[in-house]
Amino acid sequence: MPQTIKISPTTILLKSDQTLPITPLWFDPSFWQSQNALTGTGSGRGEVWFINAPLGKFVIRRYRRGGLIAKFNKSRFLFTGQKHTRPWLELSLLEHMRTLDLPVPRPIGGLLTVEKGFYQSELLTETIANANDLFDIIKDGDSKNINWHEIGAVIKRFHDQGIYHSDLNCHNIMIDQDDKVWLIDFDKCEQRPHDEKWKLANIDRLKRSLDKEDKLHTQFDISDTQWRNFLEGYRG
């Protein structure tokens, strides 16, 4: 479980990595910008900043809401105890998956700012070195070089451990320069009892994400043979 450090009445630091001198400043993009260590930004289910610092390469993700509620409340969540917060749950799951030797990012820490019964939060993980997400690889026309069988086999490893990825899509699958497959972004994910229904639904979600991108991008192309290779890898 993450170590809890109360910084102030409203600020709680969660540490998963005990080897780094993490402070609340580590979760502030402007701090890294002042150190000339901020290398890029992005978005997904949260705002994202990429850090290249002397102590390592990291990703900061600020949790935010989706759907209609985000129009008037982008990043505040009801606080019912730190063990129910999104960074605590995600850090704990990442720590557990690392003990299972599953290919996930190294968890570093989280930050909670609690005020008037609500919290805002950020998560810090280590960057996966020399990796690109599956979406970009396919969009760049390199789908023929992807080991689809291995992607299926890796997802099966997660499912065999009961790991449910609530947003399994082509943006959350990474492949590094050694062709190792990784999964990222475990916000709102969990370990579940084994049930073929949620496992099949997980695979269907991935397929829908691929089909969606195929309709949006002319260079995004996956053949039936490649998807069959994926399914063969998953079935083992």
C-alpha cells in the first residue's frame, strides 16, 4: 500500500516509491517547467505532463471527470477517505500488479488536495522508455510489424490474474523498442473474480476502439488476419 505523508491540513502525499525524494512540488508542472524538465503535455482520462529530470523520466496525470458533469466540475471528487480516492486505488493496484510481474508502469506517488469535503489529485508514474502506443504505431502505417499474437498473450496474462482494465483501448497499449507490450492508465480499474463475461467484454471494448479509429483515420488499418492473430495469442 502507498505510504501516507500528511503535508498540511489539506495536502496528503502518497508514496509508492520509497527511493525517490518526492515532495508535492513533483506534482506541479510549473515546477518542472522552471527546471527545464517539462518535455510535453497530453490528454486522455486526465491532463498529462511528461517530465525528463535528473532523477528519472516521469508522467504526471491530473485526474479529471468525464461526461456531462465535467462541464461544471472538471477535477473535484467527493472525499470519503483516502483509501477510496482514485490515486490511492490506482497506486495500490499498480503495486500489486508489479508483484505479479505484469508489464505496467512503475508507480511513484500521488497527491491529494482535500477541501470542503472534496479532493483534487495527481498521479506520478515512471515513463515507459522508448515506447509508443498502439494507436500511433498503426496510424503511422506500421501495423504489419506489430506482434498481434503477443498483444493477445499479454492481455491474457492480466485476465488470468483477474485484472480488469476499465478502458482497454489502443491508446492504453504500449510497445517499446524491444517489442515488449505494456498496459497503462489503470484509473477505475480493479482486480475481479474470474468471469468470462467481463473478460470477453474487455476484448470487445478493445475491438470497438480499433474499429472506431479505423473509421476516423484513413491510414489506420488492421486486417482480419491480424485480429485473428491477436485472438490466437489470447487463447494461448
